[in-house]
Amino acid sequence: MKLKYTAAWVGLTAAAMVTATACGSEGAKTAAQTADKAVDKADTIMAALTRATDRTEELGSAEVRTTTELGTGEPIAMDGTYSWGDGYALDVEMDTEAAQLQELTDSPTVRTLFVDGAYYYDIDPQPAGPLEGKEWMKIDGSAVFGESGAATMAGGGGEGSPADSMKGLKYASDVDDLGKETVNGKPATHYRAVLDEQDLGKFKEVFKGDDSMLNSATGEGSITMEIWVGAKDLPVRLKQDFGAMTVTMDFDKWGATKDIVAPPADQVGDLTQEVKDAGLQQG
């Protein structure tokens, strides 16, 4: 099978992980100093975002509809379960054609897992090559985020999850309350934050590392995050703009989701090295 470096490949992998704008200790310290000097309105915003962060982290999982727009074609939709209670994992369905995986399956959607730092794609068994007779294609996160970025994403504390995005939002110094809105039929308060590179903390390697595929996709400078917080201090929608890429997550159900595990090893064909050799990793 000949792999191609396309925007869709960047999108289908990045869409699963670009929520990783967690704040590192240095950024948190700077933001805390800023918050100490803030007016009452800013303190009120930070308090609301702190409550939302704590609730998101506490529940540990959600049913999510995610859309990634790359500005190069049809947006890539991913619907399913995100889990971050014991490391970050997901189990979603993607549109096959939008993800440009139609050569690997006749199904209109592709089930995609992220478990223990690796992606798994549910494909049709191929007649030859590393995917011969295999039900799943595996690509390690290092082929997307680089070695350092992948180590960050595969951490045991739920790194890369919506909870970590909330932490980045909470610690950002530039945060606005945009008022009340209705999203997906739910009343919510709309907040917006701009995170500069120093706010990314340890996740800078994920976005800006020399060997990360997201380096070229996210562009330079700041990342804009918007969040709509609804009842019980829980997010209804999370939207992030990274250069030319926009990712929107709509939350439908919180907690009590299914466990996410990797497919049986004998059903998996590993294409990590082939992906790297094909030049999909920026270097």
C-alpha cells in the first residue's frame, strides 16, 4: 500500500489530540500572578472556569462529537467516546471519504481508537503487505507528534484530554466572558481565551516540536480557545483555532462511558515505520 502525505492524514490524527493545550507549571504561575491583580469580573470568570475544569476532570469521560476543519476540503467528523480518567483514550467513528481512507475499507465510516499512545483504524483485511489479513491498522503517536510530543500525549494522567484543555483555558491570562447563548438546545455561558506559546507548558513539544506533524498545521503564535459552559458547570462546546485548523467538540453525555482497549495483537498490522518512511512525520 502506498501512503500519501495529505491534509486528511494530518486532520484525522490531529483531530483526536489537538485538545491538548494544557498549561504547564511556568504558564500557570504567570497566569496566577496576573489573576491576583485582576478586577472582580476577571476573578469571577476564572472561578467559573475553575469549577468547569474540576467537574470535567472529575467525570473522566464523555460522549463527544468532534469536527476538524483544515481549510482544504470537507471537514472531518469524529463521533464517539473520549476517556481521560486513566490516561487519554478514545473510540470514535470517522467518515471514510473525508479521512481519505476509502482504499482501506468499503465501510462508509472508520472506527478509530487511541489507546496507550497509538492509533488503531478498523480496516478491511488487505491481500498483501503488512496489513495482509489484518482487521486493524496501527500507527504509533510518535509518527504524528514526534518522539517527545508522543511521550507527553501518552502520559498516565489524561494528558491531551478535554480536562487538560480546560486547565489551559483556566490559566490563560487573556479571558473574556461573551455572555449567555444557547448551544445544542442548552443554555450556556460563552468564554474565550487566547493562549500564547508560554501557556502551552510541556505541550509545546506536541504543537511546536521539530518532529511534530502539527508544527506546520497549527502555524505560529497564539491559540484561541472558546468554551460554552452549561448546567452543573460542564462544557457544552469547546472550540479551538490553531492557525489554519479549527477543532470543535460538542459534549453529549458525561461519565459512565465504556472502557477503551486496544485490539488483539494478532489482528493488528503496524504501519508506524512505513508512515515515518513515507515522510508523514515532519523532520
